[in-house]
Amino acid sequence: MSKRILLVDDAAFMRAMLKDILSKNGFDVVGEGEDGIKGIEKYKELRPDLVIMDITMPNMDGITAVKEIKKLDKAANIIMCSAMGQQAMVLESIKSGAKDFIVKPFKPDVVISAVTKVLDN
């Protein structure tokens, strides 16, 4: 059975790019959200195997959303994505419970490697 993934990013084209990479590699993108609030709602509704979450978003940022999702489900698998030069935020997101991070612009092999590593642990 293919793993179910939720994508949370305020940029629709980033979600589309990730969805394309993941679908081509046999993963099932079951939902999308454009901010942390939507991400939490979708997590509750869909209970995906993995969330790929952007850090910088309107309304609620990714780090706050990670903390909220971890309150709902301690075992949640979350990978953060960030633009270059956001190391401090990446560290903060890992402390908040994210398992890994990927940097934009996305390289398909790096995305698949991170997703596989987190889901296999």
C-alpha cells in the first residue's frame, strides 16, 4: 500500500511540484493546505503517514503547526521545507518535532530520499 502524504505550502506551484515528484515515485498525495491552520485541519481529517510542511506561511507558520500536530499525534511524521538561509528556523522546527527538512528549490532525489528515510524509521 502506498504511503499517504499531506502537503502544506502557501505556494500552489510548490505543492504541484512536490505532488509530481511524489506521485511519480509511488506515493499518494491525499491532501494539500496553504497554511498551518489548514495543515492542522487536514491532518486531523486525513491522518496521513507523512506531512511535508513549509516553514514560512501566512496565518500560521509551519513551526507552530508542527507543535500543534505533535500535540494531536506524538508519532506524526513531518518533514519541513524551507528556502536557503533559514538554518535557525530549520533547527527550531526539528526541536518542535519535525523529523527532517528539505531545501527549496526541490531536487527530486533529495525529496524521495528524505521521505523514504522518515517513513522507514
